Amino acid sequence: MYLKNAHIILAFIYFALLVLSSPIKDDSNKALKSSQEEEEVTLSAFEVSDNDEIIEDSGVEIISDDEEVSQVPISGDDLVNSEIIKEIEVTDEIQRLNNEFPIVQVKGNYGLDEFIKRNGIASEIDLVEFLRENHLISENANITLEDPGFGCSSFLVHKKDEDGYYFGRNFDWGNAKTMVLLTYPEDGYSSISTVNLSFVKDNNNSLTDEDIKNLGVYAPLDGMNEKGLTVSVNMVGYIYVDFDTPKPDITTSVAIRLLLDKAATVEEAIDILKEYDMHQSLNLYSHFAITDAEGNAVVVEYINNEMTYVNSPVNENFFLTPGDYYGNYIYIYSEDEIEKYPLNQKRYNIIKERLEKYPTMTREQARDTLFASAQTNKESGVYTAWSVLYDKDNKEAYYYFDLDHENGYHIKF
């Protein structure tokens, strides 16, 4: 691979750190291919893409509400013996959890309907201009959006001894500046979401609290709405080319906001995404994990300018769509120059094994599944910045920051 510039060098360093944190065995290609071929799969319940391609499931079973499960309680592998949970009342003023992590709520019109009426946005520069045009950030705000990269994992699991589901998500990048945001739009679903403010560079210390709040609205990386729909984005590589179709444009983070505000189910979320031409935010090649209150779970991916999805309650940092990209982390420098890197499935396999062993979980067991799959090596620069467990039925979330697994925050909306 020829390293063309500093941007690509940084991308390569990030990939190296990600791999070093989960070493790849010499026979990884063989293992990936074998696991793909040997898994028993069923057909997806939804239409896959505009070309009617059929995509296979990931092979992990989700237990439905009407199934009874017999399982042995977890013994000896709980990771936290005790925890302190702080109840948080969210207000219109920015608070800082543990004097560090901002949390705030935004109510009313923050311009999403105006976004829908226009022909979308294709880049972060377009987003900043849109926010200025709609007076959502101040005219003198001098910001740039940067791409530090990230590596993450997520899962959906049925609750033990009660109806409903938990959705858990680890965000893995040590330089994150985490913000928690509650939104109550005039015309849409209320939601809670998580933002990485390290993506936003305030060049002259010009951002006001209102600017930060409104930027956060359009930059979520995971979240859950009042209907129990959850969305999270996981990085699967870098892409340096843009694909265009006649559809309106949208970027990754704005898509998450649109889904949280407007979609109640996985099927509705897929229908919304089909209406847009997806542009990857900040050159970060990403896919979406989307789940709903009925236990539907898909991973949405974009390959060769086509949207596909796979039924899977587990997601990590490699492609799940069967084919050339499966199991890989991808760099696309141009339409003719594509590099593929087989990625270790360590975190994916940890989560999958726990779901197979404990197909229903208590909150503590789901929490410990997050901790078991966390990146813990801070010296590598790639470690879990936040872990969040969304409770779909109770409209609440439990947050843990910077690998502090004994102190959590409980937030209802």
C-alpha cells in the first residue's frame, strides 16, 4: 500500500492500533471464510436492496417475547461485584457528569424539517452552512470537523424474566469528548443520544453553549428514541471517494438524527434510508446497527453504492454482508484502488458467545457483556470511551465512562 499523504498515514496508524489491540492470527482469512460457510442461516425478513439481492442472517438467535428460555444463572463471570448508580435529572442548561461529561436537553424546533425539505447535505461543510443558515449556530462560530476514527461494538438481547430488550453499545476511541443529549422535537420522537465532541474543533474558542447543543443534535453516534428504536454507527474503514445518485444527500451522523426523530421500527428506518444517497461522514466508512422494540435487529451497509442489510443482533468493525467485503476492514482510495484487511472478530465473538450462553439477561448481565467486550488498553490509544445500555421499554439509559465500571449514570427521558 502506498501512503499518499499525512491523512492516510493517520488512518493507517489508527488501523494498526485497532489490530494490535486485538491481534490477528495467521490463519485469519481461513477462519473468516470457514465461519461464514459453516454458519446455519435463514433468509432475511425484509427486502434487502433496490436490486432485490437476498442477504443471509448472521446466525445469532434473538429470543422473542413469547418464547420461554431455561438457562443457568451466570456464575463466576460477573465482572463487577458492586456499582454506584447516580440518578441524573437533565435540564436545558449543560451539566457536567463527574465534572467532565456534558449532558443537556434540547426542546422545540432544531431545523430537521427544514433539512428534509431541502436536497440534503453531502459533507460536514454543508452541515455547518445549514446550521448557520437556520441560525442554529452563531455567525462567528469558527469550527472544523475532524476524523479521529473509532472502533465499536454493539448487541441486542432479550431481558430475563420480563418483556422487552436491552441494546448495549461500546464506543472505542480514547480521545473522545463524550456528550449525552436528550431531544424533544416539535414534530418527531423524543430521544437520548451520545455525541463525540472531539470531532468538533473550535478554532477560536467561539462556540457558545447553544452552538454546542445544536451541533450535538446533528452529530449523534448512537441513541434510542421513545418508540424503542436504537441506532449506532460503527466504523469499518476509510473511504476517499464520493458516490452520487439522484436521491437527496445525507451524511452518517445526520442519518442517525433523522432515524431517531422519524422512525419507530427497523422497517421504517430502512425505508427512510432508501430515500437518501449516503455520504460517509469525515471519510470514515461506517455501517449502522438498527434495532427496535419488537426485537428486530439489522446491520445496514453500503457496498458499491448499494444499500444492503443483514439480520444480526451483534455488530463490530467489519463487514457482515456476505461477499468480498465480509469480515474485512476496507480502505477505498478511489473506485479502482481498494485495500481489504481481515479484522479479528474478538469482540464480536465475545458478545456472540455470551448471547448464546445467556439468551436472556438481567441488566447486570447485559452490562457485564459490555464490559467483557470493552477495549481496556489505554496505552494503545484505542479504548472504550463510553459504554451505554439502553432499556427500550422503560425509556432509560445507563452510562459508564472511561472504563469506570463501578460508577454509572441512570437517565430517563
